[in-house]
Amino acid sequence: MHASTKRLTASTPRTPRVLKWRVVDIVVASVIGVASGVIFWAWGLAWSPLSALLAFTPGLEGLLAGGWLFAGVLGGLIIRKPGAAVYTEVVAAVVSMLIGTQWGFSTLIWGIIEGLGAEIVLALFLYANWRLGVALLAGAGAGVAVGLLDTTFTSYAALDVGYKAVYIVSAVVSGTVLAGLLSWLAVRGLARTGALSRFAAGREASRVGQTGQNPSGQNPSGQHPSGQDPSGQDGPGESALRQTETPSQTTR
């Protein structure tokens, strides 16, 4: 009889999503928040000179808003648990407030609302979709939040509708790019280094790296995993081997 060869296909089982926070989640989210808070504080120092450069179009300074929005999106993409976006954004706001900002206690209120802007988007996707599009939407959601806050509860509220419209649109664009796109790229970069090995984002990157196959199903050498040419023809040397087989090897 023919000797049959069985191929074992290794498949990585999908682990169920756990939405309960772990200690490592709290620690890493806190670190992200603290580091982001320092950046928030520095961004606040740069606000006045940078906004002066954008004064040629009223409301265009909204493009700077994304510098205060990335913490929530970044934390949400890494932790992937309910409340992560709000938590990291609030921690960042508190840290920048404690260091000292020109906006004082209102920084905390803004942090809560901005974090909610990103959190709501992640919740709409049931904390199950972490693709680029969702990251961009989360950044845009935070941009909408800060745009509405600034044009309603600050001195911008007294300005004309055109100014407010430009400001809100600019804030949304800034949130999409600075908070959404850059945070998504940062997570991918960190995952490749192995720094996120204890998180789903890091494990996903590890699984992709271990496959070693391109989308066509071929390995890097270009040979089909079964040992045959993708067209179904015998591989090199197999045809000659078949011709040299004795009848006792090919009959029952």
C-alpha cells in the first residue's frame, strides 16, 4: 500500500477577549498618561508662538489641538479595554495641570471630554476593531470634542460662526492626523520591538511575524508549502523519482 504522509498544520487558537483590567494594564496606561502629560505641558508652552504662525487664517490654530488629544487614542489602542482612552487622557491632563499650565483646572475638564470623544468611537466598534480607520475616527472624535469645547466655553465663543467652523474643522483634522494616525503608527512600531508582548497589539504583531508567508500562501523561497509548484506540477526531481519507482512500490 502507499505510505501516506500526513501534514500537521499548526493553527494559533484565538484567545477570548477579556475586557477586565489587569494590573499591567493600569501600570502601562498610567505610564502612557504621565509621559503624555509632560508632552501636553510642553505643547502648551509652544501654543502661543505656533498659533501666531497660523494667524493668517482665523480659526486655523485648531490644527494645534491634536497635540493634546493623542494620549487617549494611544492608550485605547494599546490597552484595548473599556475606559482606557478616558483614563490615559485624564492622567495626562492631570500631570500637565500639576506641572503648570495657563488653563489651570479647566485642563482636567477638557481631558475628560477629549478622552470621551475617543472612547465613544472605540465603544461603537465594541472594543474589537483596532484597524487604522478606527484609530482615525477616534482621533476625529476627540477633535470634535475639543472643537466644541473651545468654541463654546472659551473666548472663542464670542467670535463669528465662520471662525468657529474653521476652528472645529481644523481641530478634527488635527485629531485625525496627530492623535489618530500617529498613535496607530506608534503602536505598530512598539509592537514590532516586542515592548507590547503582554498586550493583544503585541501578540498580533508577533503572529504576523511568525507566519513567514506572503499573502499568496508561498514561503519566502517562492516554493509552495506542499512541496509542489503552485500550478500543481511535480516539484524539481519528483518526476524523475516517480519514473524510477519499482512496481512493488506502486502496487498493492
